[in-house]
Amino acid sequence: MSRLSRFQARPKEVKLKLVNEEGQEEEETITITPFKTKDIALIMEMGKPEKQTEATKQVLRKILKENYPDFTEEEFENMSYEYVNQIMEAILDANGLGDESSVKSKFLDEIKKSQHKK
């Protein structure tokens, strides 16, 4: 391998806060694989308001498939928006688009706006 291999995406473990059926808080650890060069088109789609919804779903499916390979489309479509927000924040953070990032701020603002439209 060349020295370029040092720039390979390395997975990061993230803890999500969940509420179980009894109303108690639990943690679920998932692995976030950072975006790769091959994901650039998808990342760019996330920045376009008219394509953001579908691009976001594609990103979520990609990450969730890596952690839960047997999930169904019905389970995916019925996920609570609360957890979608947590996972998307973790994905943005894992990709260096954390709290200081205007990309993350804009993206999360768009999510919040779409929540209020429903």
C-alpha cells in the first residue's frame, strides 16, 4: 500500500440515547463510517434543498445497513425523527463537520424547518 492509505476512512463508535418501552433511557452504540471519496456526489446532494430529503435517507440507510444489516424498509420508514436527528448529528461529527461547522448548522436548521412544516 502507498502512503495514501493513511488517509483511509476509519470508523468511529458513537453512543445514541434511546428510550425503551418502559420509558427508561438506554444507550445504543453504532459505528459511523466516515464519508469516502466515492460518496462526494451524495454529500453534494445533501446540500441541495430540493434533493436533501432523499440524499439524507440514502446516508441514513448506508450507515444503518452497516450496523443493522437485517433492518427492513418498514422499520426504517417508521424510525422516530428524534433518533434520525441523533444519527445525522453523529454522522456529521464523524466527518469533521461538528459544532463549529456551518455545514452542520445549515443542515440541522433545514431538518428543524422541515419538522415544523409537518
